[in-house]
Amino acid sequence: MKIEGFAYRVAARVMEILEHEQHYKIPEDTRKQVLEKIRSEVNDILRKAG
């Protein structure tokens, strides 16, 4: 799996946990925007991670 795909799956899983365990509803448009933002920032995120 590519790092980009991994980052995408982590972000998606965080949203799933918020919805199922914290009963937080994330609108589909927001979900798509967040996932796209993660994809566009993956290189910066990795750089900051060390």
C-alpha cells in the first residue's frame, strides 16, 4: 500500500470511529473534503512526522 493510501485510510477510520463510538455525524460532503485535503497534504504530514 502506498503511503498516500495509508494516510487516506487512517483519516477515513478516524471519521468512522467518531461516528460509531462518539455518535458524531459527519456529512458526506465534509467527509469528501477532509479525505481530499489529507491526500493533498500527505507529503507535508510525512515531513512533519519526522
